[in-house]
Amino acid sequence: MMTKTLSTKIKILFLFISLLYGFVPFEASSFDKSFQIHTFFLILIMLYAFYSNNFKISKYSAIFFTTMIFIMSILFFISYGRSIYPLVVSLLFVSFVTPAIYNNPSFKYQFTQALLILIITSVFMVFLQTFIFFMTNNILLIHEFVFPFSQARIGEEVQYNNLTRMGGMYIEPGTYSNYMFILLTLYMLLKKKLASTLIFFTAISMILTYSLWGMIFAGYLLVLVSFVNIIKLPWKSKLFLLIALIFIALYGISTLKNSDMVQFGIEKMTRNSQEGSTASKKQAYEVYLNTFEDFFIIGDGFAPKIRNEVSNIQDAGLLLNISVVFGVIFTLILLAMYITFFLILADYTILLASVPLFLSKLFYWDPGIWLLFFMLIYGYIVRNTSNKENN
């Protein structure tokens, strides 16, 4: 029994390390080197998943992968870009890992625990980095310790009233805030429940990064969690908590309105509206709407022409990026399946918690994105098949 427990812990540790270096974004001096490191660790997980699934290739995975490759082949001839390579690896990854999650309870448990450890470690590192900075006024470059081949983008960040944006072990604050949503959503989908405590500490850590995107959606998460927990209570408790929250909100607003954090956010929004990510978003949506018909039936491939006019199209959000590459029809089908299957397989509160994903700066080839999509598709098929067999 003790040997089995130790073996499980070792497997969880293996999956955690592989997810850390296979999922978490970093830069290793070149696209090729970063791609190779990510791919190596994703392959390790794939091999273990394949073994856990009794060396079987699911027919649903084969259909999903073949369909995606067919679509990508058409897009490849429209325009070629190197993003096709990490996308293929991500699709292979989810095609092996998803069946193992649904067919092997041990693998599902280990994978879920590894995800949880990655989330907790990510959050803890932000708190640790913030604590050390305020105690010593020195920035502990955790990212460069965890990823010695990459360089953190926080050490030289412009400060406002001694505020420095932290990123923990992630390359920059914005990357941390954006990426925590995919990790949280995957974990909650696997557990099939809203992880209120985990969301609370993750939201606080996002606020500590002073990422504008993170602070906005951290507030969204905190309001969502508060609302969901309040509606479960008896009406007297609801009324008491509602009054308490109103007073807390009023006190918080009066305390924070002149704080460094709010002033930092206002200044950043003002600056970004003229240059930076906010201006880039605005420009991207204007160009996208003007050329909407070009992306409606099929996308513009892996090197879309819109990039010639928009400096950083990733800032416009995941949903727009998918529609530019794959087309509006494909994106709407994907979104409809996402919402429908999520409501069937999990609680609506998790779906609401995942909404910021589509406005995030995540790359459309990130393995976590496709793992989320295919887990929903595969989970729905398994559930539907099981119901038919029972009837």
C-alpha cells in the first residue's frame, strides 16, 4: 500500500514537472528552442497517457485529429506560418491525453493533482515574490530560477510610486494573469465544481501582479464567487451578507480611489489607450470589422494579412485570433459546442468563470486551449454513448 502511494506521488510529480515545462510560456532565446523544450515535455505526458490508456488510440481522437489536420491543410495553402507546428503538437497531445483522462481514473486523478499543484505553486510564487519585494525592495527573479534559459520581463518594469509588477515564475505579469484562467478552468472541469477558495487566492494574486487585464478579471472572479456562494445560503444569511458586502464595497471604494494601485491602473489605461495593448486591441477590432467578410467562411491561415496592419493581434483576444486563422463559421461552431457541452458536463458557474478565456491573450495553439475543447467534446460523446447503452 505504501509503495503504491509513493508510486502515485512520483507520477504526480512527473506530470507536474512535465506540465510546468510543457505548458507554461517562456522564451529560450529563439522560437525553435522554446518549441523544442515544450514539445519534449508534452511528448513525455503523451507517452504516459498512451501507456495509461492501454496503448489504445481512441477512434474519437483519430476523427478529431484527422478533421483538424484536414482544416489546417487547407489553411496551410492559404498562408504558411510557423505557428502550425506547435498547433500540430497540441492536437497530438490532446488526442492522447483526453482518452486517458476519461478511461483511466488513476491517470485522471494524477493529472488533476498535477494541475492543482501547478496552480498552487504559481499563486504561491507571486505571493512570495511580492512579500520579498516589500520586505527587501529587491526583486527575486523566480522565473529565471525555474526557467534558467529564459529572462523575466519584470526587473526593468517602470515603477509608479514604488509599485513593481510581479509575475512569479511566469515571464511577465500579463502572461501569469491570462494563463491562470486556462489552468483554473481545466482543473474545475476535471473536478466538476467551482473551486471558490482556489479562485479567491488566484484572483488576489492577479491583483498583486498589477496586470491591468488581471485586475479587471480578478474583480470579475471575486464578484462571481461571492454571488454564487451567497445564493446558496438561507434568505436571512443572504440579506446579512448582502448588507455587509455593500458596506465593504463602499469602504473599499473610498479607501482605494486615491491608492497607488488605482492610480497605476488609471495611468496604464490612459497610456495603453494611445499606445500598447489597449490601442492594439482597438486597432485589431477596427481592421477585423473592416475585413470581416474575408474571414467569414474560412480563415486567413497561419500568417494572416491582418498582421501587416496590426502590430500585436494577440492582444485582441483568443476568440478573434481563432476566427482570423480558422474562420468565423469554425469559431462560432467551436464556441457553440463549448457552451453547450459545458452546460451538460459541468456547472454553469464554471462556464461563467471561464468567460475571460476568450478575451485573454493566450495563443490559439496553446495545448491547454485544445485540451479544454477536446475534453468537452470527448466527455459529451462518452456521456451520450453511456446513456444510449443504459437505455
